[in-house]
Amino acid sequence: MADRADRFSAKVRPARSDRADAAGPAPNGAGRRRLLLALGALGLVAACSRGGNRRGGALRMLNPFNWFGRSESRVNREPQIYRDPRRLVDRVIELRVERTSSGAIIRAVGLPAVIGVYDAALVPLDDGPVKGTLRYEFRLMPPKDGGLQGPRRARLVHVARYLPNPALEGVRRIEVIGRKNRRITRR
């Protein structure tokens, strides 16, 4: 039994407050080493951000925050033309403008060649009226499988677009363009 007590007493460790490292940094200078490493890393980051001169240096390339530099503005000399991936409807068969208290609703009915078109819309050609005319293209996406030609009633596509009163100022004509024809309505 005494032998068993000796085994258990040998495993007892001193309390944390009795340990030497709980009172402060280790006597071998590990705390000073950490401080020097932290200051060295801070100095390296500061050196990378400046790089020695305005345009950069050898150390500047090490800092990922400096890889792209500052942005600058340039005049766009080439006009950006947005190409809508949708196709024009084959024929525009109806165009109506319905007045509301706050503007107007342009309604158009188109007849594509096949059944299954989607994402139809009236897409403006200009930012506003040109010589009193608002022009829109009747665009839609063809079906992915090529589609089937069905009866006329099954192929009809209805679209609408709302215009507020300020957008209607000076407008005398509204034109909706399809692939084979265009429809125009006048005030």
C-alpha cells in the first residue's frame, strides 16, 4: 500500500502560481525575442508599403496591397455598343398606347416564327425622344431547341412598357420595330 501511495505522490504537480513562467517572461529572454520579432515584422511591412521611392522598389513587390497601384481615369475613345443577345420579333402585329394618370403604357403584340420564345421586351434605341419620336425594338430569346412552328394564336407574344409623364414630354410618335416591319402610333 505504501508503494501505491508513492506512485500517486510522484504525479502531483505544483500549482500554477508556483510555476516560474506564471510570474512573467522566462528568464532566458524569450519575451525579448518575441518583441524583437514583432518589431522586425512591423518594420518589414512599413518598408514594403513605401519601397524606397514613389514608384516602387524591390520590397514594394512583396506587399500584396501594392500590386495594382492606384486607379486612374481615362477618356473612353471607342464607343461601347451594347449588343442585345435577343433577336427581333418577326412581325409586330399590334401597337397601343394607353394613358394613365401618371404616364402611359406601351403595349405591343408580336408574332415570332416559332413557339417557345421567352424574355420578350421593348428595348429603347435612344436615351430619349429623337425629333419627337421614341423608338423601341421588340426583342425576344428564341427557344434553345429551335422551336416548332405552330398555329398563329400559339405564337403570339405580348409585351408592355411603362413611361412616366416626364418621359413623354415632347413625344409625338412611338415606334416599335420588328424584323420584317415596324408599327408607329402618333398623338
